[in-house]
Amino acid sequence: MLTRFLGPCYRELAKNWLPMAGLWGAVGSVGLVWATDWWLILDWVPYIDGTFKKDD
């Protein structure tokens, strides 16, 4: 239904901007991990999960 209102020009623009939007999403995700408690987020990554365990 949305394609009926948007012409082929806008579809072509959206197709061209999709990789850049994905790149900005990845950069934003890395920035979010950097700005927040990254130990908490990296606990969900399976490979890194056991790497940062504290010896209590």
C-alpha cells in the first residue's frame, strides 16, 4: 500500500540509503555499548560470556 503512494524514484532512494542506514545502526549500537555498562551487554554474547568472569 505504501508503494502505491511512493513512486519508483523514492523506492530507488530507499534502496540506495539502506546500507548507510545499516552502517549508522551498527555505529549507534557500538556507541550504546560504549556509553553504557558494557559488561552487562557483553554477558549476552556467547563467546565473550566466560571471558570477563570475576573470581569471587
